[in-house]
Amino acid sequence: MRSPLVCGMKSQNSKPASNNPMSIDEILTSEVSEEHQPIVLSTRIRLARNLDGQPFPGWAKAPQRKEVADLCVDALHQLQRLRKGHVLRMGDLPDLERAVLVERHLVSKELAAGKSGAAVISRDQTVSVMINEEDHLRVQVLRPGWHLRGTWNLAEQLDDAIGAHLKIAFHERLGYLTACPTNVGTGLRASAMVHLPGLCMAGHMEKVTRALSQDGLAVRGWLGEGTEAAGNIFQISNQQTLGLSEEAILHHLSTWIKNLVEQEWNARRKLALDEGEKFIDRLARSLGVLRSARLLTSAEAMNLLSHLRLACDLGCLPEVLRAQVDRLMIEGQPAHIQAKAGEALDSNGRDARRAKALREALRDFPEITEPTV
Amino acid sequence: MSQPTLCSLCKEVATVHLSQVIHGKVTKVHLCESCAQKGGASDPSIFQLAEALAAPHSEPKVVCPKCGFTDQDFRKKGRLGCASCWEVFGDSLQLLLAKVQFQPVHVGRTPPGFLPLERWRQRLEAARLEMSKAVAKEDYEVAARLRDEITELEARLK
């Protein structure tokens, strides 16, 4: 039997945070997102905050980390948005369940790797507050599609509400004090997850990455720092957090994302126009491989599904199928495959399960047609 | 056959070799594939770590009185021990901030209820002026209240 993902809060003076424990099945069956835009998959705001007078998690002793976790969980439980949220203590979760949370972008790899971290996640999975990661609190708001303003507004509200319950470490000249000098100041990391197959196929990605990094933006892979850009999906975020206001950081990211979206559409149109049948053939072959392969690695599946997503954007496949492609991308991740199978699998076993799931899901997909966009 | 170069972080065989030149001084760091993938290759603190490893027996020069974290710990981890460390290691951090951040001064949000120091300073000056006026008018009750406020403000601004 699968273990529940949620355990009640450990502190003496508090009630359990959730009456309805979250199970791995709830995460696996929850809809990936309600919105599926052509290029920007999701918008994310992350704020790094620390409690005044407490050593940072990386230097704190285990009892101090536990004290901080209890304080934070109690405070977060008082916020309206998180009152019914799930409280997940990493030390109580099996490896596979922690890996599923990472693949859903609900916790970071770093939090999942340690035993003393915890996360409080809203029931709709839009808000996730990590406790005892590199900083005491990492407030994350993640929304599907491109909604920088709305995502920021929610993060700002949560930040004010948290500040009303906990004394946050702040310095007039340096701003919010963090464990790492790369986060001090606003503690803000604003990012967009973007799908850029056109720029990748046209061979422009290296140039784009260079231009972004020279202008203070970082380009990372699907699962953040140090991960590969499987499926032509990139995370674009601000690098600097001190000396710029939140408004300036958001405006800068927004300008670049709008620019990137335009460049991506141009690259797609040019490819479709210049390559014609060869371009459609490339997309059709990807569908063919997905429909008949017996073994598919996670990276290969992501790259092939990226072509199907592109086909949906261009009208080569019905647009309504984009949501299904997004779901397959998430469900094809290694921990998701194993959680669905109900057991740990070696890489060969995972590749076979993944290929089988994709064959079945895509059996009734229509054929790739001429682009309409 | 010569010995392979080992990773500066975990002592596995290094396959990624980085060099940094600052003011003519060359620092080299060697990483294994795993540490490079974990972000070591893009982490500026990796060079500080290399310096720390080059002088493993040097004594820590600065210690945070609040949490016991030392400048040597910072060179090893690239992370600080507590909020007070930001004051204790101020000078060396300023150099790092100048490299990795836009400007060394925060211009963003503040926590609820936070009043900037400048506002406290202005209030202190106003209170001193009001107190001298109250003394001139021999209004000692008001003057005493202002004296208490001045003492509190001075302590806050210390």
C-alpha cells in the first residue's frame, strides 16, 4: 500500500494541518494545469526569506532546524491560502514520493535530498512554501501560462501575511538577508518555463542564451539548476536580486519573455516556410516513433513530445490535444512512471513502461497535417 | 602513467577544468562530471572554495559572535551562517556583491511595519528640537517625555 504523503504537524500547540491527507495518487491524478498556452508553459515567483535570530538551515543544528520548521508550519497554517494545505515532511516520505514532488516542481531537488526539510502546499498546488531548504522559507507561486502580474500579486500577499506572523531577517541596506549572496536584497527569483523548439531547430539557442545571460537572465533546463533542457523546454529567470526593485526585475523578465515569444514564432514560421514538407515530416516521424517504440528514455520521449506540442501550436494537430501532450510530458518523468507502476524500476523497465504508456495514449491521435498558423 | 586530476569537491576523477583570472591571478578548479552538473561549474563561490582548499591549515580570521561561523566556513560553503554574519563579514561580502549583484544597495520591498533608518534620524532631530523648545518654555513634563524618546531613538540608531 502506498504511504500517505502528509503527516500532521509535530508541534505540541497546534492541530494537524490537514484533515484530508494528500496521497501520491492525489498528486498523480491531479490535472497538470487548467491552461495550456503555446509557448510559455508556466510562470513562477520565488521569494527567499529567513527568520530573524535563527541560524540559516545549512549551519543550524538539527534541533534548531526542527524549531524553525515547527514555527514556520504553525505560521503558514494561519494563512488563509494555506489553511487547508498539505504539510509534507521530507524525512517521512519515501524516495519515490519526494522525486514525484520534484518532477511536479512543488519542491526543489535540494529540499527533497535532505531529511529536515518540509513543504506546505496549497490544495490547488499553486502555492508551495519550502521550509529549511537553503533558506528558512522559500515561498513559491507557480501558475500555468504567462501571468507574471497575477503570480507576483499572490506572492506579495503571501509575503505580507508571513511577515505579519514571523519576524523576518531584514537589513535596511542589504534587504532580505539570505544564506547565499546571490539571493540577498529582494530574495526574488521570477521565472518563466518556455518551450522553444523553433529556436532550437534553427540553431539559435546558443546565441539566445548568451544574449540573455549578458543581460542578467539565467537559462536553465526543465528541472532547474544543472539540468538538461530536455524537450526544448527552458527556465528563464533573473540572476540579480540586489539593487533592483521587484518591479524592475519583473519588467525586465517580462520584456525578454515577450521578445522571446515573438522570436520563437518567427523561427517556427520560417522553418515551416523554408523546409515545407521536410518540416512536417519531422513532426510526423516523431508521432510515428512515439506510436511504435518499445523502449523510450525520458529525454527521447520529451524531445518527441516537444514536436507534438509544436504540431498542436501550428495547427498540424488539433489545438485541444496540447493539454494531453503536456500531461504526457509530466507523466513520462522517471518517478511518475514508477509511482504509477507502484514499484521501483530499473532504467530498462522504466523505458519499456514509458514507451507502452505513450503507445497507448497516442494510438487514437490524428495524423499530422499541414500547418494552419 | 600519470595520476588523474581529482575533483576539488569530492575527490572523484575530474573531467571539467575551470580557470578564473582576476587581476592577473589565475585560479584553477577541477570538477568531476557529477559536481559540475550539480551547478558547481556555474557557481562563482567555487573559486573561493579552491582558495580555501589551497590553504587548508590557515586559521579563521573572522568569527561571527552570534553563530560561530567563520570566514573559512564561508570560503568552503559559499553560504553564510546567520543574518548577523552579513554584518560580521561585511567588507569581504561587499566585494562579492559588487561582482554578482546589480548594485550593493537594496531598493525593493520591506517587511510589514519596517521604518527606514532615515525616518528614525529625522524623528530624532525633530525630537531634539522640540525638547529644547519645551525646556525654554519650562514645560518639563513634555521635555521628560521627549528625553525618553530621544534615548530610545539613539539606542535604535546606534
